[in-house]
Amino acid sequence: MAVTRKTTKRSGKSVSAERMRSFRVYPGEKPFFTIRISQQTFYWLIICLLVLGLGVWTIFLTVRVQNIYDRVDVTTQQNNS
């Protein structure tokens, strides 16, 4: 038995014509300095706090390591004298 296949016939409209028909004019520009609190605001706030917290933690660790080096230098100076 032979199977016959049907082909669908496309209309003469192209995809770009469909996109152009749905084109809408932007309703208007919002002022640049408007403040709107959205879900993304909270995401950015959390990211900002994490970055600042990691920066403070890094500075804290650097100060502790520097204090250890200072103590090692003092004991080395005392042993050499």
C-alpha cells in the first residue's frame, strides 16, 4: 500500500508581515529618575548586601593576617637581638 502525504499550503503572508501588523507605538517615555519598587529591587538589594558583606569580611581577614605577620616580625626581632 502506498501512503499519500498531504502538504499544507501556506498563505502568502510572511512572518515579517505578521510582526509588522502587530507593531504598536510605545505609549510614552517615563522620567529617568522615577523610583518603582519591584521584585528586582529586592534581588539587587540582596546582591548588594552580599557583595558589601564579603568585602567587609575580606578586609577583616586581611587585618587579622597582618596582625599575625606583625607578631611574627616582633618575635623574630626579639630572637635576633
